[in-house]
Amino acid sequence: MKSQIIEQLGQTEILLPSLIAEGLAANDRVKTRLSVLQAAARHAHLPHGVRFDLREECRAAGIDPLAMEALVNGAGLVTRERIGSAGLGKLEAAIWEDVETMVRSVKAGDAADGDAAQQRLSDLRDTAPSQADDTLNLSHIARLTGVAGGNGTSLHRLVMDLHKALNRLATAHAEEVLAGAHAYGLAPQDRPAVEAFMRGVDSTRQLKFDHPGLATTATRAGARLIIQNDIGETDAHVVVIAVEGGTVTVTYTDVHLPRTRFFTELFRDCAVQWSGLDRKNVEGLGDDGVFYLVTGRFAGADDKARNAFLETLGASFVFLIDWNKARKVLRNWVSKGDAVAILDWAARHHFGHRGFLELGGSELVASAVHHATPARIGFGERLDRALGREASVDFLKTVLRVSAEALLEGGSVRLARDRIEAELVRHLQRLDGMLLAIVVRQAGLAREIAAGLVQFIAAQQAGRPFDCATLAAQARRIEEKADKIAIDARNEIERFDADPSIERLVNQIEQAIDEFEQAAFISSLVPGEIDKELLAPLAALCAAALSGSEAAAQGAAAATDVPEGQRIDSEDALAAVARLIEAEHRGDDAERAITAIVLRGDFDLKTGLSVLELARAVERSTDRLAGFGHLLRARVLADLSK
């Protein structure tokens, strides 16, 4: 099938070595068959005097000796000028076919000699008498097997001349192995180009592991060097490379359109001009006989640039072997586009996908999911729905890398699987870290309101005017924003089936923001100036709340890195928890001091009530932040125990 495709591409030069071999094999067969035909004629005349002795010749030529012996022993005279035997008609047909093969082989290497031989063969067939099945005239047998016929020629003479022509071609195209390529008839200037191409092939060959493929043939055809690589075993998966001077022309065919596009994209950093994709048909190929053809042209400034491109080209073919199989496997876990992007990344970083398939492919990923996170990712669930797109793509890239490294280094497959499972756990922890980042953002919003309250009390202490209505309105907007963030966070937590402790942290900080917003609202209702006796404990209370909100943000940020094994981050997170508890205690003390002053003092109702409500709202916020601290401490300790 690949030979048919190459012939359709008009690149038959690369087939010449194999055609010469086919022609020489046909020569062995036709000579043996002519000997069998002569033996049959003799046996027909002397049935008891001729013994079949062509068994070894038949075996050497690949012909069934038992069938030929039966044909000879069954030969007898039908008339004085005619013999018959079962299989005689097939034998004659096979003789003509063998000669046709020899003519075709000669024509591939020398068109003039081939055309002349074809004419001689046509003349012989035109003058051959029409024969009934399994009977032949003795005169016709003599013309087939004799060295010279009545007109000075015979089929046997044509076979002898074709054999000489094939021997000349075989000598001119003697095989050598150059850097691993089977080379025929190369010119001296061809050798650096072939060696450059093979350096590329050899640089990635190990990534195919036990899969067959990547055999390379090179030959000189007129003014061009022709290189062909068999890639893998897929029908119509053919690449033919023509090198003429500094110009390289790549002709690539494939039954898979996506893989064809993938191949051309591998060279997006090279100055290659690609033709449009053409759809072709060939009989006997797949279900519909369709394959796709694309041609690329690289014009190098000099031989160095040309050879560099040939090396890049040679290194690319291993990434096409089983490409469609790998793409289908990856599509079980991520989108089609992301599957191709992962394969592109693996090719560019010289990891490839064959190691991934060797270690089990989809089963390898499924096993990691089953052992590492059975409760987080359901059976049959795509990774990008459970981890998110970016994390899933990153994880699968790591799977392909670890698989290749394990096989290349001869390491333990069990260790490779453990590394992949650990990587999946790490990505899930990163996902939790991403959700914790939402908590950090919430704590930052809480701090904004707390800072506004601190500024309000500071203005009161300094006797400066302060726009409490603006503070209340701003706090309201922040609270609404925080509510939306909390709703989105809960949805993400549910979608990713994340650690429930994160949702509890989200809820706790949201409640603290609600209390801060309430405090800001009350500040807008405080009548006139607050008594100086009340301002000192109010300032201490608001400062404790501000300190608590900052500690909450710092603690949540540190907790995101605890699963990565950063001990210092765990210490920072626990220190922040301690500050939260301390802030809550200071808040309690300040709120009680304010309560005592109001209840023991002689304040008007509105002032006393508004200050008490303000203090209680801020104090409740410190309580919420302290509760946040206890939840954060439990989470950090749980992470450290893993």
C-alpha cells in the first residue's frame, strides 16, 4: 500500500532498490517455471523415463515444489503436437507475470531499456497462439523456453536480457548503510544531508520504544537526493523528502487529517511553506480509500541551514507513531483541542506519547484517579471538569513526561505510577490553594471596612470632619461584592468537590464582613462628636478588628502553601491564628470597657445606644475572625499530618 501511495506521488525513484530486488526475484521464479515447463514437455513424451528433479530450485524461488511435481508427473500428450496437465495454464500465466515484473523493474531504473523490453514482450504476447485451459502446443513451449525463436528472439532470450539489465542497475545502486539509512547510488554531496537527517531520527528514536518504524531509505535520482522514512505501519502514512541544493521538499500523506495538521504545526518555527491539504483516493485503502496530502518547501540559505532543517525533520517522525491512538486516549480526560495541545507540547519537549501508551494510557490515568482521589473525581468524569482546564492539561503533560522518563531510565513502573498519583494529589491541593486564594481576597475586603472604621475613630479623636455616609455606602458595596464572591466560591467548591473546610472558612469570613458592614452603617448614625472617654476604647477595638482582618488574610495566604511542604508557611499560618485569637481578646476587653463607660456615664440615649451597637458589631467581627482562626488552624494541622 505504501508503494502504491509513493507511485501516486510520482516518487518512484525511492522504490527502485525494492523494485530491483523484486525483478531479480521474478527472474529466479521465471527461470524455474520455464524449467518446469520443459520438464512437463519431456515427461509427456517419455512418461516413464523422466524423473522430477527441480525441488530445490522451486524452494529457492519460493514456488511450491509439490504442485510443480504434480504438474510434471501429470503431463501427457493430448495430440502429437499438444500436451496437457492440470495447472499448465496457470503456469504459463505466472511466467508472463514474472516477465512483466522484470520489465517494470528495469523501466523504473532505465526508462529507455524498459520501454524497449516492454515492446519485445508485447510482440511475443501478440504472436503467442491462443491456448485452451491446461494445454499447450509443443511449438509454443519451444518458443517460450528456447534461447532463440523462429524470428531470432524468444521469451527466454528476453528474460536473459532483462536479467543483465537488472544486474547493471543493482551494481549502480548497490546498498550501503549510511548513519543507519539504507542508501543506494549516493553522490558525495548527498552524504552530509543523509547524515543530518539520521541524526534527527536517532535523537528521538528511543521514544518509540518497542514499536516498529522509522526505517529510512535514501537514493540519488537525477539531480535530487530522495529520502523516505516508513514512520510506522499505518497504510498511506508516507513521507518522501527531496533534497536539491539547499531546497528541501517534504511530501507527506496520512489517512488522519488531524495528524496531518499536527505534523505541519511541528515546524511552525521553521521557514517552511506548506501547500493546502489535498484529499486523495486510492483503491484498497481503508473504508473509503481516502488519504490527505500536504507538501512543504524549505529553502535554506546554505547547506548548514538545510541540514539543520533535515535534522529537525528527522526528529519529528517518532511523534507521529500511534498519534491518533494517544489523541483518543487523552480526549477521554480533556477536550479535543487540549489533547492535541498536550501532544504538541510532548513532541516539542522530546518526551512524546509512546511511553504513556506503553504504561497503559487511559488505564494509567484512571488508576491514579482511583488510588489518589476516589472521592474527588467520579468514574468516567473528565479531568478538566474535576480539576479545571489548566490544572488538567498540566497534570497530563506531567504524565507523559514521567512515563517517558521512567522507560528511558529503566526505572520501576510502580515508581512511575506513584509519581503520577502524587502529581494528581498535588494538583488537587493546588486547586484547594486556588480556592483558599478566594478566602484571602475576602479577608482583604474585610480589612477595607475595618480600615475605614479606624479612620473614622481617628478623625473623631482629631476633631476632623469625616464622611460617615460615604463609609457606610462603601461598606455596603464591599459587602455585596463579598457575597457574590462567596456564592461563586461555594459553586466552585461544589463543582470540584473540594475540601469542605474551605467552605467553612468562606462562610466565616463572610459573616465577619457582614458584621463590619453593620458597624459601618451604625457609624453613619452616631450623632455629632463621640465623647473622648469613649474614643480610646473604640480606637483600641477598631485597631484589634483591623489587626484581626490582616492576620486572617496573612494566615489564609500562608495556608495555601502548606500542602507543598513549606514548613515556614505552616508556621506563618499558625502565627497568624495566634494573632487572630489575641485580636479577639483585645476586642472583648475594649467592648466591655465601652459598655461599662456607657452604662456608668450620663450620655444621651442616641449617643449611648449608637456607640454600644457600634462596639458590639465590631466586637462580633473579631469573634467571627477568631472562629476563622480556629478553622484555619484545624486545616493547617490536617495538611501537616498528610
